[in-house]
Amino acid sequence: MNSESAISGYIKVYRSILDWEWFDDANTLQLFLYLIIKASFKDAEWHGIKIKKGDLICSLASISKGTGLSQQSVRTSLNKLKSTGEITSTATNKYTVVTIVNYSKYQSFEE
């Protein structure tokens, strides 16, 4: 997946996000929107690794660079999102796969 195709298009942001428990936490809100924007919008493959719709292969450093948040702020906000079930993550020694749990609910597209 080339980087241009990964960032083209749009995402949906529902007005109900105003009622979301992390809406008043600027770092966590920014991180969550970043993850939705960067997540794969369809099943794909990267370096022989299957990436499902709603997954993102990343590192703390890449998220920090992409959001402008410190790595500690990213770590803290990732933990908040995990604690409330918005995301899950699986780490390896080279990268982390972050999964947005309800990605299809947030980003359903009618054909």
C-alpha cells in the first residue's frame, strides 16, 4: 500500500463524538482521529503481513512524529483508548499493530 493511497479520500466523524468520554482530552482525541485516518480502509498486505481493515502498523516514534505529541503522551493516550475498548494492539520487536475495534461501525461506506 503506497502512502498516497493510504491518505487519500475522507473519513466520517459523527457529531456524537461530542459526547465521547475522551472528547475533552485533546491528546487522546487527536490520537484517535489520527489512528482512524491512518488505519487501513480495506484488507491489505505489507511486507508479507496481512493487514485487516481498521488496522495500522506503527511505532510510538511514528505516531509521535505524525501527531506532534511526545512518545509519553502517545503511550498515555493509547492506554486510555485500550482501557475503554476503542483499540487493541499487538506488539512485536519491530512494530505494533493497532486495531480500531469498531472501525467498520465508524467508517462504513455504502457502495
